Amino acid sequence: MRTMRVHTASMFALGIVLITAFPSDVHLDHILFGNMLGANLGEIIQAALIALIVTVLLVMKWRDLVLFIFDPQQAAAIGMPVRIFHYGLLAILSLTIVGALQAVG
């Protein structure tokens, strides 16, 4: 469980580095905290598309994900690719954060 927290913090840090590495006219506070009143149609479509992708992935692999989340040792013992599930969940978490941050403010 500790490695999951370390990886999540690392992903957040990587996101901050990437945001600051590529300069834009948008202030970092607006990227991190969003502006609910200033959301345009493109941002709403982006959030909806990310939500659709995440939902489809979760529905497709629901049973495997439940087993991996509650008992990763058993998942590894029966031959599931636990490393793929681990990093896949981190990617889904990152997608969800990206989709929600701009919209919710």
C-alpha cells in the first residue's frame, strides 16, 4: 500500500513538472484548481470523453480489478498481470484527475 501512495505522489509531481516545463498562457492555479464558471465546451467534452474511457475500462475489467485491489498476492498466484493492473489503475487515476480538475474548480 505504501508503494501506491509513493507512485501517486510521483505521478502528481511529474504532472506539475510537465505543466511547468511547457509554458502556456494559462496560470498554474487555473490548471490545478480550474474555473467552473469558465469551462468551455471543449473542456466539458474532454471531461466527458475521459469519464467515458475510464468507465469503459472499469466495467470491462471489474472482476479482475476487485481481485487485484483486495488480494494482489492471489491475483499474482493465479497468473494475472498485477504490474499492468497496478500501473493501469495509476493511469486511470491520473486520467480522472485531469478530467475533473478543470471542471470542478
